[in-house]
Amino acid sequence: MMQDLIDAAKAARAFAHVPYSKFYVGAAMRDEKGRVHAGANIENAAYPQGWCAECTTIGHLIMAGGTKITEVAVMGNGDALCTPCGGCRQKIREFASDDVKIHCCTEEGKLIRTFTLGELLPSSFGPENLA
Ligand code: THU
């Protein structure tokens, strides 16, 4: 069931705009309706203005009317483990619960390891804190 997510992340990765780092990242997220949204990282000549693949992906999910992230796949360069950065873990947390799976894959789409959001961002601060 996660293969569609991995395929989407791999296809999105090809669109990465990474002239500076050359580090291509692709991400895909499933919403509460089962739909898959994907995105790549987009760097900028003013370096801090670039953003992560997960940010592009969350934007697509929200603008398509999604309200929850139920599953995530991400891949960077080569076979090295590429987990979402700290900031992206928090951004995912806004729309996901601790048990949401995050599949980390090679650039070819082979699964390396699956984490839960709770493992990557324990004891997190989330929307419930402001409810
Ligand atoms: N990057 C992502 O797109 N997602 C992550 O979670 C890790 C880092 C991007 C940002 C930048 O374009 C490049 O990878 C190198 O940091």
C-alpha cells in the first residue's frame, strides 16, 4: 500500500531545484481521503529562502483540501538514510498523529527504514496544546 507513496516521492524528486546543494529530495504524503500529494525541495540563491520537499508537499496537500497526513515517504540522494529535518517533523506534526508512518527510502525507492512520527519527534508540542 505504500508503493504508490514511494513512486510519487521518486517522481517528485526529479523536480527538485537544487543548484546549490545538489541534494535532491522527494517527499509524498497521503491525506485522510487516501489521496497522494508529492513535492521536492526548492533552493534559492539567497540560501535561507529555500525550502524542503516536505514543505512543498504539505502545501499541495492542504491546497487540495486535505486536512490530515496519514502516511509519509521521503528520499534523498543515494542509499543514505534521509529523514525529515527537525523543522519538517514539526510541520508534519501539525497534521499528523504520533502513529503516522514515515518511510525513508533510497533514491531508487527501496525502503530503508520506517519510523513513526512519535519516534522522530517525541513529546511533541502540537495543536492540542492550544485547544
Ligand atoms: N532537505 C529536504 O528537502 N528535506 C529534509 O527533510 C532534509 C533537507 C533539503 C533542503 C536542502 O534543499 C537540501 O535538502 C540540503 O539540506
